[in-house]
Amino acid sequence: MKTALVTGASKGIGFEIARQLCAKGFHVLLAARNPHAGSEAASQLVRQKYTCSFVPMDVSDSASIREAYRQVSTKIQHLDVIINNAGVMLDHAQSILAVSESLLLNTLQTNAVGVLTIVQTFLPLMQRGGRIINVSSSGGQIAHGASTFAPAYCISKTTMNAITLQLASTLASEGIAVNAMCPGWVQTDMGGEGAPRSVAAGADTAVWLATEAPQALTGKFLRDRKEISW
Ligand SMILES: NC(=O)c1ccc[n+]([C@@H]2O[C@H](COP(=O)([O-])OP(=O)(O)OC[C@H]3O[C@@H](n4cnc5c(N)ncnc54)[C@H](OP(=O)(O)O)[C@@H]3O)[C@@H](O)[C@H]2O)c1
């Protein structure tokens, strides 16, 4: 049975990615920082006869990531897929000139540094054919100028994209594909009520990258299963 670790999977796009991967026959390691919400989310999938285990993990805390690895590595021998989905948007409409140092650092810790720490920590469980998917945002695109709607959030996703490219280059010789994807504007707590997309549509490209996409596809930024600019 293939295994997938999905972070920030207690709700929203992460929970939907976990559900879709379970439906495709994966054993999903559903990671979440809130023990009550995380174990309830995993139980919901187990009640549907899926194979799902809850893993407590705060992606902003390297000790928590290491403890999650310790727990996971006693139960499973290999990991096929890592989906770095957990994310925060702590700023909103303010100008970058008003962004505080602590808000920027907290956002970078969760959305970018945590992603790298998770890959560094869990890599020993991955083999040739592994797939790493980073849930980014078009807010992180810089090819045609920067988005300014939430500056710290957008900078963190640009950083996540840079980490994606670094990892893709580094892991190419090991046959591990690393890509970033944008889910679109999705109806979740983060997306808000005005969002046009369902969580199922938002999860689709990540699930495709985890399962059906060519293994040779790596070091790309995708939306709706198609490459977009960085
Ligand atoms: N919704 C959109 O329109 C949209 C657009 C582009 C990109 N995205 C990206 O899609 C991903 C999922 O977002 P979403 O819309 O599903 O948001 P959401 O409903 O707010 O869910 C975010 C998830 O991340 C978790 N999380 C936050 N900080 C964490 C931490 N330190 N450790 C572990 N888990 C943490 C949350 O857990 P708690 O419940 O404990 O906070 C929650 O499970 C994010 O990376 C986001 O940037 C979303």
C-alpha cells in the first residue's frame, strides 16, 4: 500500500487531499497541529473504511517535526508522497511597509522553513519514485511582478517556490520529483466566503501530482495540472 504524509490536513484543502488519496488506496498519514481536530479528521476517514492515521505535527516547530518522524518511522518502512499543505495567512490588506518583523518571521517559519525541515527529516523514508508536492499560491509568483494583497504571505510562497526548485535540482538524481502547485481561490477558512472553487477542485492538481503525473515532471509550478510561471 502506498503511503502519503499530508500536513495541515485537519480541514480545508489538506483534508480534501487526504480524502482523495485515501479513495485512491493510499495509507494517509494525516498530520495536524491540533490533536482534537486532527484525530477527529482521521477518524472521519477511518469511518469511511479508509486507511488513515493521525500524526501530531506543528510544521512551525522542528522538535514537533522530529517527534512526528520518530512516531511515523516506527510504524511504516517507506513514504511515497509528502504533501506540504499546512499554511497560514497572517497578514491581509496592509502594505509591506507596515508588516512587522514577527509577522514576517512567523509566516516564513510555517509556510517555507517548515516545508524544508519536513523534507530534510522525512527523506530517509523516501525512495526512487517518491513525490513531494508543495501547496503554494499564485500570490508567490514573481515572473510578472509581485502580488501585494498579503505581502508576508506572498513572500513566504515565493520562498516556498525557491525551496521547491532547490529540492527538485538536488533530488533529481535520486528519482524524487518535487513540484509546487497553486490550488486556485478555494472555499476554505483561508479562502473565505467569496472564493469560487470547491475544495475538491482545489485539491485536484496536488492529488494528480501525487499519483498520475509523469515521474519525470519535476521542478515545476502548476495550476489545473498545467505549468505556470514562477
Ligand atoms: N484557500 C485558498 O484560496 C488558497 C489559495 C492559494 C493557496 N492556498 C494554500 O492552500 C493551503 C491550505 O489552505 P486552506 O485554504 O485549506 O486553509 P485553511 O482552511 O486555513 O487550513 C489550513 C490548514 O493548515 C494548518 N496549519 C496552519 N499552521 C499550521 C502549523 N504550524 N502546523 C500544522 N498545521 C498548520 C491549519 O491547522 P489549524 O486548524 O490548527 O490552524 C489547517 O489545517 C495553504 O498552504 C494555503 O496557503 C489556499
